Amino acid sequence: HGALLTKLTKEYGVPGQYIVAFWGLETNFGSYKGSMPVLDSLATLACDPRRSDYFTGELLQALKLKQQYNFADNKMVG
């Protein structure tokens, strides 16, 4: 993921190794994947006027993935 981390470092000024470290801590290094229903969470966040555009797009992408891969709702958690 070097190219992505380099891009993020340039865009946000945060070194890639810090991004990976924070990501690791937030997920207990991949062992915690979450338990909140993603579609419900994205729909709620899409209603927040401060970030509506971003999360509406994310909700639409999640719905497309659900449709394309036939994901069960209980498998779409985060």
C-alpha cells in the first residue's frame, strides 16, 4: 500500500507509518471489525448537514456493493 500511503502523506501531511499505526490501534490490528450496521450508520451520517455530501456518496457506494455482491445486512458491519 506504499503508493496510497505516499499519496495520503502528501495530501494530509501525516506520515504513512502513523496512518497505519492509528489504523492498527483502532482495529486492534485487524481483530476488531466492528458491530454497527454499516447501512444504518451511513444513512444517519448522510443526514448530518456538515458531512452530508460525503456520507451520501458512501451510502450509495455501500448499497451498490450490497447489490453487486449480494451481501447480507448482518455481514455489513463496521
